[in-house]
Amino acid sequence: MDLFFDDIKIGEELISPRRTITETDVVNFSGLSGDFNALHIDEEFAKNTPYKTRVAHGLLTVSVVTGLQAMMGQINNTTLGLLEIKWRFIMGVIPGDTIYAKFVAKEKKETSKKDKGVLTKSVYVYNQRDELVSEGEIILLMKRKLSNIDL
């Protein structure tokens, strides 16, 4: 069931499904993005980094998190666009790590258009050991329920 802007309560927390980041994900993301940084594709180079092995692209994990949100099926038909994203990377995600996200409704703002609202969510991404690997904030343009709008 899709949630509209009006349905979401500040402080509400939702936990996503889990997804393992695979070697194939890293290789495909390198090709798609053109980011062939040695940190992601060269194991010998990566052995001499703080991670001691290759890590997934930070933006790959952010992309997967948006997919996890979509898998939840709660705002797929009520989100009109991603307005802004802020992100901080805390730990590397290694191929083979399984990540999940906690989404917390942080702020809601009405817009000048009564059929839309702006929703800010805090996002916390964890690995299989429940270690925080990254966190951020997403700001979405959302549909409002027509029954709540004074026309």
C-alpha cells in the first residue's frame, strides 16, 4: 500500500529488506559509471589501503539503498522526485557484505501546490554485523491525498 505525504508521521521508522553486495554488482557498477578506481577493482592495490581489500563504490551502496526503499513498496507510486541527497560514508562495504537501511521520517513541509509535499528522511545503512556503514538524508517530493486538499 502506497503511503502519501499525509500518511507519514514524523519519527516513524521503517526497516528495509537486506541485500548482499556482490562482486558482480561492483564490476557492473564500474562499467556503468566508468569509475574504475583501483580501490574498487585492484585487489593488490586495495591490500595497502585501510580496508585491506577492495570496497564497493559508495554510490553503489546509495543506489542499492534506493532500490531497497523501492522494494518496500510504500512510496513507489507517491514519490514524484528526489530533490536532494546528503550522504556520509563511515565504513567500507566489501563485496559479500549484506546491507539494509533504516528510514526515519524527519521533516514534512507543505508546498505552494496543495497536491504536493516535501518529505525529509534520515537514512542509516548497516551491514550484516549491524555496524553503521553510511548515513544520509534524502528529500523527496511526494503526492498528497486529494481528499485532504481544499480545492
